[in-house]
Amino acid sequence: MVRAYDGFFIMMFDKLLTCIDVQVDYFSLCILTAGWGLRLPGPPDVMLHFVLHGRGAVRVSGGRAWPLVPRSLAIVPKGAAHVLESAGQPKRYRRVDALPAGAKVPSEVIAGSSAHPDLVVACGLVRVRYGRFLGVFDQLRDVLTVDLSDCPQAQAAVEGIIAEKSQPASGSEALMGAMMTQCLVH
């Protein structure tokens, strides 16, 4: 039974969501072979990792790890250096340094070999604002993981961003922002 205040809450939440502004700054596929880890720098904004294939973990300095499974989304706080790890204990690591301003973002970052990937993750640097000024994730201090396995629309949105990023055209940034918004809203 839906009560009147439940309907009001849903309506207000929907109105709030219309004011979300999402910008996708970088977006790459991170591909890891079994036994490999990918060391990533502390991002200047939050970094999202959406698992397209395989299992693994995201680990921050200090050693705490969050499991990654297909269709899970990990949101890493601004400035948090972290490691993507394939399933099991990685024995080798590839380090990715921060990109200089204006540098071209690679479409794929490979740790190991892309021939037999154990973990494939769509990695994006995003800015999420309410209105134009309030950063939605500015106060995030720890990794946040969400299981989106019951939401095929989220994977479709991420795959749409990958396709748009591979062949950018007029309006690509707006489309990628809209698709990332779709993923976050779900």
C-alpha cells in the first residue's frame, strides 16, 4: 500500500534527480589478466569502476578491499589511490600515473594480456553535481560499491558510453553524461 507521503517522497526525489549534472572526463576499459593488479593514482574527482566481465577487487591504501563482481559499480573517492585486482592474489602490477592536463586518454589500459582477460572494468573519471555547484560525492571518504546485477540498463548505459567514446562526434559529451546519469540513477 502506497501512502500519500510515500508518493510525495517519490515525486520530490524525481524532481531532485532532474537537477543532477554529470560530466564524464575520462573513460577507459581496464583489462586485467589473472594474477595482475592495476595501480591507479588518486583521481582529481571520483572514479567509477563498472565490472563488465569477471571478478576481482578494488583495494585502497591501507589494505581494505571491496569485492567486484559482474555488473557491480565501485565509486572511489576523490584523491584515493587504489588498485584494481583480478581474482586471487595478484603477483604482478602495472602502475598508471596521473595523466597531464590535455593528454589523450587511452581507450584501453591492460595489465597482463588482453588475450584472456580475467577482469574487464569500465573505468571513468566523473563529476557529479547537484545544480551546478554541490558535488554529490564530495564528502565520500570510502569506496562505495553497488550491485547492479538486477539492472541490465546500467550495463547498456556503460556500453553506450564505451561506444560513444570510441567514435566521438558532435554531442558525444552530452550523450556520455546522460548515459552515466542513467547508470547512477539506477
